Amino acid sequence: NAGVTQTPKFQVLKTGQSMTLQCAQDMNHEYMSWYRQDPGMGLRLIHYSVGAGITDQGEVPNGYNVSRSTTEDFPLRLLSAAPSQTSVYFCASKAGDTGELFFGEGSRLTVL
Amino acid sequence: AQSVSQHNHHVILSEAASLELGCNYSYGGTVNLFWYVQYPGQHLQLLLKYFSGDPLVKGIKGFEAEFIKSKFSFNLRKPSVQWSDTAEYFCAVTPWAGNMLTFGGGTRLMVKP
């Protein structure tokens, strides 16, 4: 029972580089989301999706792109990384109206 | 848009002490409320949630929380903490049937053995 799987777990980038954080879930959840976690600021929603082909912006979407071509996958793209994007990123999914988010293990990104 | 405030950023307790972590939210309508816990080096896990009904909800590991609608609060409590409760605790809110779960800044709890 894999749940929510994120890769990579650690990544170091140089300013201006691009990369994709992968997220996959095997629970057939319609809802998927990306959060970033920064000290003292809790988790802030970047983007979310309520189903394949549907995405929407969260609280801090600038500098990030997402797509949802399948129910299982929800990749997060950094087009041109900036030091301000140094953070821990969590992917999460939930089923219907239960409200409970299931989180991945997190991806720690450092932008130099 | 909703917001969540957790007023205690760091709490240090001795084992067997009682715990209460504050959480206040701002939103004009009906909400769903959650407490999540993040143990060191791990991802977030659900402690408990409130959707409707009895405002006193019980979660895992002896935690409970009380929803007081008039105070827009959802405080987390535990009568007697253990060293293994050392973690960061996050309160979160979403509008009823909404999709944007908003988290508070977190409270880092350290329990001394």
C-alpha cells in the first residue's frame, strides 16, 4: 500500500534551473495538491486539482506549474528556480468529502 | 479566504503534564477543522477532525479537541503528554465542501522525559 509517493526526496538546484517534482498516488483520489512548508509559516497551498484535466491555484502559485493528465499523477514544475523556492514540498491527496489529506514523505529542495 | 492562527509557536512540557494548544480561525461560513501532527523527519498525519455534530472530538493517541463556534476556536488537548508526543502540530481549516485546506503556522511541542 504505497499511498502518496514523491520523488526526488532531496534536490539541489542552481538559480534559473528547472525541475519537476513527481507525485503519484494509488488510492484513486480525485483531489491532489502541493504544499510548501517553511519554518514558522506552516504549510501553504501552491496548486491543487480536483480531477484529471482540472487544476487551480492555491495561496502561493507564482513560479510553479502543474498539470493533471491522469488521476494518479500530479507533477509540480519549477520553470526557473529561485532561492525563495528553497523549501520542503509535500504532495497530498484526499478522497471525496472525507476531508482527510494523505501526505507524501516530502521533497527537500535547495536553490543556490 | 480563510486563515488560521496558532498562537503558541513553541511549547515545552514535562512528561505527564497537560497540554492545550490554541487554534483560532477566521471564516464566515461553515468549516471543517483538522489537527495534523508531524513527528521529527516524518510527513503529516491526521490526529483528528471535526465536520459536524458533537463539538468535542477524540482522535488518536489520547488527543481531543473542542470546537467552540462562538470563539472560532478548535483547541487541541491531551491530559498527560508523553515524550513520544514531541512533534509539530498543525491546525487546519477548510470551508465546508471546499477544496482549499489552510494550515496554521504550527506549534512545536517538546516533551522532556
